[in-house]
Amino acid sequence: MSMSVIVLAVLVTALLFDFTNGFHDTANAMATSIATGALRPKVAVLLAGVLNLVGAFLSVQVAKTISSGLVDESKITPVVIFGGLVGAILWNLLTWLLGLPSSSSHALFGGLIGATWVFAGSDAIKFSSVVSKVLLPLVISPILAGAVALAATYVLYRITSRGNQRILGKGFRHAQIVSASMVALAHGTNDAQKTMGVITLTLITVGVLPADAGPPLWVIASCGLAIALGTALGGWRIIQTLGKRISEIESPQGFAAETSSAAVILTSTHLGFALSTTQVATGSIFGAGAGRRATVQWGVARNMALAWLLTLPAAAVVGALAARVASSGTAGMTAVAAVAAVVALGMFGLSRRRPVTASNVNEHPALMPVSVPVAP
């Protein structure tokens, strides 16, 4: 198989991952607004898609972290990147099927690291950057977002406790349109850049771009469009989890959670940290729930935390296996692509047995939680 065909296959696979990223992460921006009634489901996801596209053009710092900060581009090939992307896509689809808001970002990092390790050894991985740019934000960002949302929710309820709750609720629902839009914009600035970084890394490995190059305009545009399309189609299962299964969210909580998420994501993007917007949004929702002493589903939190812990190693294992097989030649790449397609179609088929759509996202009975009150 010629190198040009391999590069084209990697580019297509990267954009497919970008699509699943948007589809998987729609909930980050819009779950609470849908849950509180601030936005209708279809309007919410279309707005998120447009703002994801706009956000993709606002920064390239995270893309540079991916393209030159995690692995040694001189020691890998496009086939390795292809294997890593397969691992990330399959993990994204599995967690979407289960309705778990896992991190698309860490699925990508895990797949890329696993594929690089099995192909070029541990020396090809820049562990110091992995720790500072990936692992530390993984731990700190949801805790920080949760703490900010908790404090903001507590303050909002204290200062509005004597007001007309009907008028305040309406006002906060209008405010949520702005805050949710900011999260969608922030998501585009951070998550779209990850695929930009992977494509740029691919072009660097084949000599099309110099080392440390930023993503070309066509890469920015194509990644922005792919994630926007995925977002606009809506990942209803994960929207249902974040909007309803964590806590019953009221409009002041939704506003506090969304504002906290946007602030953390935009700050991290400016610093070049490739954090998980999913984990930030989830941490904010838990914080907002706790800030009102509302019913919070800590059992759901346990399942999410388990998915977060498994994401990097699980995607790494699949990425490593895919890279090992794909590096054997044309037959290997074809086999990996075929198996990935069959598995993906199988997951989609399973999802149709219990569909969650825009019309039932707020009341889907199979996914509704059992209440567990927060301790006073």
C-alpha cells in the first residue's frame, strides 16, 4: 500500500474520530440546558454544532501539544496513528452505547500512546509532557470545576432565596442560553484541536510539514466541520445521563455548572492543556447538585469514575493491538479497518434496541435513576 493511500486512510479515520468526539460530547454543553427546559433538544444540539465550528478557529495551542508534545514524531509512522485512532473510536462508541460520559480526549491519548509504545518502544513517548499536559489536568480539572460550580450554586441560591422564584427561573433559563453557548464554543476550542493535532502529526511524520508546525487552515476547517456535524446530530444517551441521571438540575444550577465549565475549559485551552471537556462538565454538574444539597446519584458517579480510569489503558490496549496488526502491511490495515467497522456497526445495532432520541431524552425510562439523597 502506498504512503499516500495510508495517509489518506489516516486522515479519514481521524475525521471519523472527530465526528464521534462531537457526537459523544454534545452533552458537555447542552445537557443541563435541555434538562431545565432552557433550550429545546434539537435547537440545543444545532446551536452547539455551530459554536463548535466557530471555536475550532480560535486557537491552536492544544493542537500543538498533540502534534509535538506527546510522542516523538520521528519514531512513528502514519500506520501507528491509524491504530491509535481505531482504539479511540471504538472506546468512544462503547461508552456512548452505555451512556457513560467518558473522555474522548483520553481515548485518543490512550490509543496514540499504546500504538506508539508497541511500535517504537517507551522511549518514543514523552512521559513528562504526558504527565503535565494530560494526567494532571485529568485529575485537577473536574475537581476544580466541581468546586467552582458548588460555590457558585450556593451563592446564587443564597442571594436569590427571597426573590420571585418564577421570575428568577425564567431569567436563569435565558441566562443558560448564553452559558451553554460559551461551553459549546469552549468545547470547539479544545476538542476540535485534538484531531487537528493528530492530522498535523501525521503530516509531520511523512515530511509534508516541518517539526513543530501548527495545523494548516484546511486541517482546522475540516476538523471543525467534522466535530460540528457530530455535535449537531446529538449524543442523546449521554445527554440523558448528564442532564437527568446525575441530579435533578434547576436553572440556577445549570447556569452555575455551564459557566464554571466554560471558564475552566477556556483557561486550559489558552495554556495548551488538552483536558477532558467531558470530565469538566461532569464535575461541574456534580458540584452544582451538591451546592443545592440536591439529590445526587453517587452510584452514577462511581460508574463514571470507573470509565474515566479505564479509558486511557483500554484505548491504549486496543490502539496497540490495531497498530501491531496494521503495521504488518496492506492486509493488516485492511483487517483492522474491517474489524473496526463490524464492531462499530454491531454497537449501533445494539443501541437501536433501546433508542434515546430528542423526543424522549428527558424521560427515557430505561435510563432514569433511583434517587439517593445527599447527606446534609
